[in-house]
Amino acid sequence: PLVGLPYAHGDPLGHTRLRTTPEDFTVQEILPFTPSGEGEHWMLLVRKRDWTTEAAARQLARHLGVDGRAVSYAGLKDRHAVTEQWFSVHAPGRGEPPPPGVVAEGIEVAEVTRNTRKLRRGALAGNRFRLVLREIDAPPEAVEERLGEIVARGVPNYFGPQRFGRDGENLQRARAWLLEGRPVRQRSLRGLLLSAVRSALFNQVAGRRVADGSWERLLPGDRAALGGRKSHFPVAEVDDELVRRAAEGEIHPTGPLPGAAGDGPTGDAARLEEEVLAGEQAWIDALASHGVRADRRALRLIPRNAAWAWSESGVLALSFTLPAGSYATAVVRELFSAP
């Protein structure tokens, strides 16, 4: 799904090796709220290494002696990484929550509090990443110049390869289910496959707009997203004020997350999307028939609070903050190719 998608800043500068160990890819979740400290939902800040979020949730449920449906989380985190994320546990009448401590090898509860509401999917402000990139074969001066461009202008907000599974297998399974009629009984897997399809369609449109240079500027009829937020608004005409706001990274053009009727573009932006997706109507109809509502996603991703340092020759430590739903691999892709 990413093969052949154009780059915004030129070809990769060289090669690197990412995730030599899980510690080379660390993620800290940022909530959009502070837990209230009271209520019937335990809030657990969990550090995990080499665990998927779903497996960690099941392990927490077993450890706490609760039904798996009582454990909630805001978003999925990488398995081959060291991640820090919040889980909520619905525990009415259970008294004091458990103290911090080790739950299993690779899972540790670092902090415990309470909240009045469960943690819902998507309830995230963003994530803080720290990556260690090894075996870099590009000149440091070129890498730092490219990083400066990325911080100033951003990168295409492509969905990363994690969304599509190994060798794109999620799309292959989605085709077998949605277009060939082979049943998929597991509800969570159905959701994963639907997400993979709309992500691939978004990437197609994003790639076209990177190719024509409009991924960072508004087109007449676009819907513009507010930086770091999910809301978007229509752009009938691109005036000087909108040009300024887009240039400063306050707003971004958007691309489609296809599904049933939703707020879409008009004019030039609509014609571009119709052209790109002209041969994909069977996928779009399948998404709509399964209750997926159309939405929009920013085409541009600007890393915030970025910092980097060379720890030794060919080894770069890179940190930045991204809004929820964005991929650190989209940033790395504009620097290096990685195995």
C-alpha cells in the first residue's frame, strides 16, 4: 500500500535500521484530559515491551480478575516497541485499585488513579516518540538539512505499513471478505480490515496530492482540518488569510476516509478525488454497506517539539510529538528507506 507513493522532500537520503531492539522505538501516550482521581473506573498507566495493546489488555483483565470487556484503551500501540499508555478498568464496588507493579514479563503498571468515565477509543491528544535510527549511511549534514525541512513543512500524513499487516495481508483478507463473500466472524478483525481499506484509499488520494504539490496547500472546494484536531470546514475560495494559515501549519488540506455519506469536498478538490478513486467504487460501496461513515483526514503531518542528536557515527536519536492517528514511520520515510 505504500510502494510507489511519492515523497514530498525528494528520494530517501540513504538507508537505516529501525527497531533493532524494542527500546529503539518508544512511545508515550498523551491524553487530552487529566483523570479526575475519583469514580468507578480505575486508570492504569501501563509500560509494555513487545506486547500488542490487545494482548496487554487481556493480560490485565486476567491479573485483575475482571471480564475482558471491562478493560478499555484509547488507541493501539506498536508491539515491537516500548510503549506507555493508559488503560481504564470498570470496577464498580471493587474498592481500592491495585498498586503499581509488574503484571507479567514486559508489562508493568507505572501509575494508578481513578476516573469518572471509561477510556474510549480515539480519546487521545497525541503521542510522543523517541526513535533510535542505526546504520545510517547518509551524510549527517544532509540528514539535518532534511530534518529542518520536515519540521518546517511537515510530511505527507500517509497511513503506515502497520495498518495493512505483513505484506499487505489485511487488504488481501479484506478483498476475500468484502468483494468475494468469504465470511469473517471476529468483530475486531472486521473492524481492522475495514480500516485497512479506507486507509489505502486515503493513501491513494494523498499520493496524488503529493505528486502535484497540493498536499500542503488548499484547493478550491477543499475541506480544511484544524491542526491537531479532527474537525474540518469547507473552503469555497482560497483567500490570502487561508493561504497564510496553511503556510503556518494552523490548518491543513484533507483527504477522504471513504464510507457512507459525510461532509465531502466540492469543486477542484472533489474532481481530483473522484478521478483518483474512479475505479474503487466497489470498495467504497462495501464500506458504506458495513456502516462505515465517511470522514476526512489531514493530508499533512507536522512533527512538533522535534529534537535530534547523533550518539555515534551512523546512529541518530530522534524525538517528536504527533497528533493521534499519525505514524512515526511517515516521518522516517521522508529521511531513509528501512528494511
